[in-house]
Amino acid sequence: MKGLFKSNFLAVWTNAKIFLLFMFAMGIAVIIIPDQTWQMYFIIIGIVGLAVNAATVIGNEFSSKWGKYKLTLPVKRIDIVKSLYINQLLWIMIGVLFVGIIIALSYLLHGITFEQFEGISGVLVVGISISLSMGAIFIPMVYLAGEDKTIVFLIISLICALGIVTMLFNIPLFGPFILIGCSILLFIVSFPLTVGIFKEKEY
């Protein structure tokens, strides 16, 4: 299991480094310029961008034949799927930590009002929810319909995730709580669904 997780992490690490360098440069501007709109874009791009990069590990596995080779190793299919979901969660947490540090530095430098804190908290919920929902939809879709449609499924899953966020976030009073709760539940339910699909595959 540890080897599977390490393999998934390293498969997307190169692209993640490039993306993090871009986000670091963007983060310097966020720290210097106290603009909340700019901060919100930074949060969404940072969290969702790393989550999308993590999801691409599935396409990399199939294109390099590593995905099929793993089935010849003494590992269970459930562990292969579990490593993908853990990898997805890890990169979401890295994204949250990264943007959180940058935003905290910006507020330490310029100060923060309650309205700003409330707005940024809402955007964090949106970014995490999009990332969780996207992964929950994308991973089983790839296993169900084939790796040759990875990019298409990634776009579809992002659109679906945005749709979920749009519908649930603006529910009066409890919208953000309902949104994050539904996103977490969708991610959890997606795991056994993917395992079931994968076990039915012949390869």
C-alpha cells in the first residue's frame, strides 16, 4: 500500500512542482496587494489546480501501462483504488495548506475584517468541495468507461462539481455546511463504487 501511494505521488510530483512555482509567484502578488477578489481566485486556483493534477495520475498509469502492471503484483484491487483516493486527499490538503499560509501572511501584513474572513472561509469551502466532488465523479468514470477518455471525463467532472457547488452553496443559512457535507459524502460513496467497478474489469 505504501509503495502504491508513493508511486501515485511521484507520478504527479513533476507537474505539481511547476504548478506550485506558478502559485508561489501569484502568492507574492496576493501578499503584497490586499485585494479580496484576487485572494479568492488564488484560493480556488490553488486548491482545485492541485486536485486536478492529482487526478491525472490515472491517465498516466494507463498510458505508461503501469496500471496494468500493478495487477501482476501482490496487491489487492481495493488497495490500488484506495491509494488513488488517498493521493487525491493529500493534494487537496497540500493545496489548502499552501493557500492558507499565503492568505494568512497577507492578512498579517494588511489586517482583516470579519467580512473578509467570512468571504475567504466561504471560498475555501467552495475550493475544497469542487476538488472533492471532481475526484468523486472522475475516478469511477475513468474505471467505468476507459482511460482513453481521461481529458473528457476530467472536464465533465469539473463541470458537474461546479454545478453541485452552484446549487448547494447559496442555500440560505446553511449552504456552505450542506455543500461541504455533501461533497465529503459523495467522495466517501465514490470509493466503494470505484472498487466495485474495478473488480469487474478483466485487466
